[in-house]
Amino acid sequence: MGDLEIRAAAADDVPAIVAMLADDPLGAQRESPDDLTPYLAALERLSTDPNQHLVVAVREGRVVGTLQLTIIPGLSRRGATRSIVEGVRIHADERGSGLGTQLIEWAIEESRNERCQLVQLTSDKTRADAHRFYERLGFTASHTGFKLQL
């Protein structure tokens, strides 16, 4: 399958990232691949925050995966730092190839490097395949998540 590079996302990667975000029933309802302006502005904000890591997986010059890793220092759990994995997407051509595992393993290792004591993520209730995937990687569904749309 060729060599894989996981690196920080750049502005030129945004169209591919947004296309992956929009390539499922949930993303198709909330993403707008035809207008990249808000995504480029978001990338600029992310790029200036040292606790944000928006990465892409590149194989043979093509963006085939992405995720965002956020590092959060905190007081709870005896001052523990935690990380949140968000926006995990794998290009349709790469699903089932092991790329998702490689990306999550990268996020876990990066979290260790950042001295995190906990890696957490949320996954929409409708994504049963994703839930099984995360459980295979050692994550447990230990909490119930809540969101408030603003």
C-alpha cells in the first residue's frame, strides 16, 4: 500500500479533509465542501494553538486520512492532562486497510509524548462500526456524552 506519512495538515490539504468529513450520511448534512472559507479560517486558528494537532495521513502523495488531537491540561484526576481525538476520517478507498488503527495509534503515542494520562473521544450513537473499532483498540464506552447546539 506504499509508505504512509502522518503530518500536520496544511492549507492545501483542506479540500481533501473536508471531502472526507462530508463523505458519510452525518457529514453530508453538516459539511460544505463547496465553500472552504470557514475551514481555512479554522485551520489558521488550529495552527496557532500548540494544544491542537490537526494531522493528515498521506500515502503516495494523496491525503487518505485525518484526525484532530486536542491536549487539555486539567485539575481533575490529580491534575491530569488528557487528550481528545476528534474528526477521525479515512478515505473510502482506504477503509479496512489498517489506516484507522495507524492513525489512532499515532494519536495515543502523541498523547503519551504530551504526558497525557487519558485519551478520550466521542462517536455518534449511530456509528456502530466505529464503536466496535474503538473497542478493539482498547477504548471503553464508560461515559454518556451530551452536546448543546449553539
